Amino acid sequence: MAAEIQPKPLTRKPILLQRVEGSQEVVNMAVIVPKEEGVISVSEDRTVRVWLKRDSGQYWPSIYHVMPSPCSCMSFNPETRRLSIGLDNGTISEFLLSEDYNKMTPVKNYQAHQSRVTMILFVLELEWVLSTGQDKQFAWHCSESGQRLGGYRTSAVASGLQFDVETRHVFIGDHSGQVTILKLEQENCTLVTTFRGHTGGVTALCWDPVRRVLFSGSSDHSVIMWDIGGRKGTAIELQGHSDRVQALSYAQHTRQLISCGGDGGIVIWNMDVERQETPEWLDSDSCQKCDQPFFWNFKQMWDSKKIGLRQHHCRKCGKAVCGKCSSKRSSIPLMGFEFEVRVCDSCHEAITDEERAPTATFHDSKHNIVHVHFDATRGWLLTSGTDKVIKLWDMTPVVS
């Protein structure tokens, strides 16, 4: 009797809509123009380009503007069509785009930093321009007068910047792995608190103002979800990349987090599940399962005439265990471990198949992503990479 062939379940994947090529260097940042078949990009080759879709189906520049210095970052406000561009020389240049996106008019320059601008945010409600630079300075300016309102020195070069309009809290992630929270007033700021949970530098931040949750991506390959609104200090770790996390975006309507990394991976996390905080790793001089001494425990080694063992930790219970007592591996998606990790034997037996059910989907963009932008109205995702290419994806199969 012939074996019955079971059809494989259909995996919903992002659909590649378009490749936008033509930049001579890395595209550091790009955004989808809302309600238009267009993209705005800034590149290391000093160019600002507005790409519009032509009748041929291809994207061609309607604006090609060369800046005096490499363009490191940008912020675009669709309501006012105000484009703020951060430069390698520390300047922020502001332009106004025409309604047909065929012309950009210079508005003003801000001498914001002493070196490369790393992040910019334009806050329309307050008429503020927030920025960070490689000079380890956070600054904010009045966009009407161009006047500098204040600044704050960060512990390291900042690479993540988010702002909550309601509370006027600014979140700054830096290369030391720290997230700093400041309360901004018109001309001064106060330090609220700092978070440290990454073992590598913070590379990206994303803020959900509805649930009041902050996401931080890091060079340590992980994403941490910080519960700001709950005031519990809860930090939930998400492990789904094999390289540094480069960019984050959040789909509020479906409560899905999009993380992209140097591994080319696009990971879609379901955040509408009750996730569990990872336990702290416990300290012990001997295995907390079999009581065998670890290799630094000379007294117990001598008393028991046994060779010391290497210490490991169970990712589910946090206990210090030896290799023999943690010989199994398991995924623990509700704890953020989508890949198999070390667990002690008793925890491995206790984890059910339902608990191993994935809470994330994984997709290969086939380029090293440096920045993403998500257009929730159309379900489109833009990724720009070190390969100088911009890709547009239809995410509705996976973010819906």
C-alpha cells in the first residue's frame, strides 16, 4: 500500500513588491510616502531621493538632491511634508516637499551636533526637532525659530530615539546597552530612570503609546520588551535573530512587532499573547539538581573527591545546573525563546507541546537590513540594506 502523502501547511510569507535600486552607497534610511506610490531615501552617497512609481511599474527619482555631507538619517512628516535630514557633519537640514513630490524647498539648518547625526524625530504637536549624535549629545530644537531648547549628554553614542507626546518622555538607547528615559520641558529636562538589560549596544527602539511598551533591539541579537505603563519594571526577552537586530517597527492594530537584523531576517512577533518574564539566573557553588560541585568549588571537590563540573543555567527556571542535568533543549516561545535553548531535564519534561507552539514567524529578506519602515494603512514594509537596495514588501499575509 502506498504511503499517504500529507500536504505541507501553507506558510504565509511577505510578498516582494519592488526592488528600488540606484544608490551608489548604503541607504541609511527610507520611508514609504503615505497615500502615494513613492519612497523617500537618504544615502551615504550624499543624495536625497524621492522615488515615484511610473507607468512602467518601476520607481524613478522625481527629486535627486545632493547634500554637502553624507546623509545619516531622516524624519518625514506626511501632514506638513516636512523633511528633516541629519548629516555626517552634525547639521540637520530641513526641507518642504511640494504636493506632487517633484520639488523640495530649503527651510532652515540646525547646527545640532559636533559630529554625525544618528537619529532625528520631528514632533508636530510641540514643534520640536529631537536628535542624537555621535558627539554623545541628545538635543532638541524649536522647529519654528530654529533655536536650541536644551540638551543632555548620553553615556555613549545613541542609536535609538523615541518620544511619547502625552507624557513628554524621550527614550534614548545607546551603544553601552543602556536605555535612558528623560522628561522634557520647554527648555530643560530631568532624568527619570535608566534601563539596562542588553549585553550589547542598543541598536533600535520602538514605542507603543497605547500599551505603553518600549521595545529595544541590540547587537546581542535580542529584543527586550519593557513594560513602561505597568510600572512593574517587567522586561521580557525575545530571541529570534542570529545576528544584531538593526531595526524595529510595531503594527498597533494587530499587536505584532517586526524586527529585522543583520542576518537578513524579518521576524514577526505576536505580542497579543501573555508572555512570561525570563527568570534571573541563580548563583550556586554546586548543581542545584544533583549537588555535584562546580569547578571553582575546591572545598566540596576535595571533600567528595570529585572533579568539578562546568556551570550552566536552565532558561526556564533559572537554576544553576551541570551539563548532565541539562542535556535537553527546547523552544519556550512564551518566554521569547523561539529557538531551542538549554533547559534542565525536569523542566523539559514539564513543557507541553502547546507551550512549544511558535509565537513568531521568520522570513529571509536576502539582504543585510539597516532600516525598516512600516505603512500600516497598506500593510507595506520597506527595508533598506547594506547592498544599497530598497525593497518593498506586502506584509498583509503575515501582519493581518
